[in-house]
Amino acid sequence: MIQLDQNQVFQSLASSPHARLERSAELGDGMALAQWSNHHDAREYHSPRDHTLSCYLAGGTGTFRRERPYDKGAPDKLCVLPAGHESAWVINGEIRLAHLYIGAERFALDSLRLFDREPRELQLHERTFLDDPMQARRFRQLIALDWNEPGERLLTSSLAHELLGHLLLTQVAPRHHPHLKGGLAPHQRRLLQDYIEQHLDQPLDLDGLAALVALSPYHFARMFRTSFGVPPHRYLLARRLTRACQLLRDSTLSLGEIALACGFASASHFSNRFRAAVGGTPGQYRAAFS
């Protein structure tokens, strides 16, 4: 989960006497949003833990990276700043921009969903002043919403997921050194994914999953996280919530029936987990797609 008080890009801007945070929201699903204004400033980012996607909303024609003084921003320009990157920025004049912060676990889960590959095999390209009208339109839609208003929180979260999905499909490529060690073998990963999908409605524990691939629970947990980018319990919760979203959209099952079909002990437990992850209740989600 993103915590803005620990996000390096967010905190770098927050510590500037020239930058002003207009609003922010932690979306509860490994992503967070912030809207900033800034002027006559210089900022540096040093190996942030989270990925950042930014969009210039106004100004920016005097903004550049220190090592590229002739390449400058403009409204609707986007920047892709992967986790672990280094960058130094100079802001001349006024600028307004929006940031989407993406946690490592959220990136890993969506990489698995879209590419069915280990997240560590994939690399997010660093891009500066990218033109992508579709992404810019999504950001414009986002800033028109009240991010913390319950009635608009679900749409806010949905647009953030669309931004991330498009980012992965357009800016992610295989790493140059795909022969990675220390994780699960491909056949083990496939076995676990298939087993989990077929047993989402049943209690699953670490011992049972580890036994499937003949590993001790300790080694299994470490190797699972290495391969999947998230610990087993987080992966299982994400798959259960994905199944729940599909049933809410495409079936007429009651919330209690969906809770049981997705392995939740009760409708209230399901509702609490769903709301924390998606930004709205199951009922609100179903109504949005009806």
C-alpha cells in the first residue's frame, strides 16, 4: 500500500518552500494521487521506491531536467519515473501537475495479470515529456473529480487503474538479462497460479501451497515473493478481489454468495476488504457497471 509520508517523490516536493500540495488521496490499492503547483524551484529524486507517472496540467514550458536544458515541458506532457531512477529538475515559472504514485506490489500484480510473466523480468521505461493524448485525457478526467468523495472514489480508482494498465502496455519491455535466479521455476509458478484460481473459494494456507511445489513454508514464501513480486497472502487477496469484481459485473449473485465464492468468511468481511482495495463498496461497484 502506498503511504505518502514514505513516498520519496511526494516528500521531496512537500519539503520545498516553493511547491504547494493542492490535494492528495491514498487510493488503498497500491496507488495514490497528488496535485501540485510549483514555481522557481529545483528538485531531485534519488532512487524512489515507488513508480511515478506525472502529467503537466498548466505551464511547464520553463521546466527541464538539469542534464537536458533544451528539452522542456508543456501542458499535457507526461513523465514516467520508474522506481530506482535518479533525476534532477529545474522549474522556471509556474507549473501545475498531477502525480500518480504506483507501489511495487501493485506494479507486480498488474504485470502478472497483463503479461503472465515474473515482474522482475520486466522493466518500466523512464520517459520525459512524453506525448500520450489518451493518458492526458484520463488525467484531465481525474482532476475533475473529488478524490475523497465516496460517490466519486470508485471512478477515481477506476481511472487510476486505466492509467496504470495503459502505462504497462506501452512503456514496459523485457529486461536485457532474463535469466534470473532465486525464484520459482516456471512450471512451479504455473502450477501455483492454476491451483489458486481453481480454489479461490476455499481456505488456502502457506503450508498447503508450499507442499504443492515441495518446499518448506519459509523457502516457499521467499521464492514466491521473488517470482511474483508480492507475498502469497497479498497475491491471493488480489485474485479473490479480481474474481469478485468479475462476479459483481457479470452475475446476479447476492453479495453474500459472492463473498463465499471468493473465499471471504462473511459479506461484511468481503465488503471491508473490497472497499479498502477498490475505493467503493461492492454495491457501489455493481451499480456503476449496471
